[in-house]
Amino acid sequence: MLDKKKLILIIGFFVILLLVLVVFLELKKSKNETKINNESVGNIYLPDEKTTAIVPNDFVETDARKAVPVGVVVPEPSDVMPDNLVNEIAVPTAAVQAASGTDTKIRVFNVSADGGVFTPSKIIANQGDIIHIEFTAVDRDYDLVFAGYGMSATVSQAQTKSLEFQASLDGRFPYYCVSCGGTEINAQGEITVVK
């Protein structure tokens, strides 16, 4: 009888050990799959324009205005940006209806400039929306040019300046810091306006 109890305990011990090993291997596998999935998350907000851009017949591309790729998603304040896009795509801190009976929203974005880099660098809105940017110059003065909208502004070091305009034209419009090197360096971004 004692040997039977010992045998059952030994078998039970090995079954528990086997279960712990299986759980450990499943957790490790799940962790690796999550890492792969996070690394391979595509940019659903701004698809690759090389493969998806369709330029309408009446659209004339210039250096200041490019066609919008098909399938662009306008982020909403409730969206959680994947890790690989956090520094690239701006999620609005607010998106409120501008006037009752319209689809126009006031979209508020926070962008900072530090070390000659804009973070996040890309803003996406719908045509007709009012884009309100709280722009913070962290390490130096930044003189901004919004080429497609004919706007410019200077934001002094350690200051935040409010910039606002209505996105009346659809397209992808660059903005950049002239004194940082213009469009030739990292101190640039893009505003995408979806029709």
C-alpha cells in the first residue's frame, strides 16, 4: 500500500512538472509571437504611397502638395498607436465637432521639436477639419514653414506656440524648419488631408 502511494505521488509530481514545462513553453512562444507581431505592424494610418497612390486626373502634384494614398486612416483621440508608429503618427488629443450639423472637427495635436526632429512628425485630418497644433520647441528656436498652406511661424526655445488653420485642400503637405536645413534634414514633417 505504501509503495502504491509513493508511485502515485511520483507520477503526480512528474505530471505537474510536465504541465509547468508546457505552460512555460507556451508563454515563451506567445512572447515571441507578440514581439514578431509588434515589429511587423504595418502603418495602417499612412499606407505606402508607392503601392497604393492613385492620383486623380485633376490633381496636380507639386513639391508642396502630393496625392494621398488610398486607405489612409484618420486617427481619433481614442486610438492607441502601435509602438513602431508613436513617434511618427500624431494622435489628436481632442477631436470635437466644429459646428452642429457639420462633419468638420477641430483636431488638436501636440508636436515637439528636439534635436532637429519633429515628434510625432505626421498629422492626419479630414478635408474641412480645423487643425490646431500645439508646437513646442524644446532645444532651440524653430522657424516653421507649412508650404502647402502658405503659413510660417517661429517658435522660440522652451516655448509652445498654437498654430491653427482649416484643412481646405486635400493632399500631403510638408512642413519643415528652414534654419535647421529645410527639407534636407530630419526637422520636417507632413500633414495629410484626406478628401
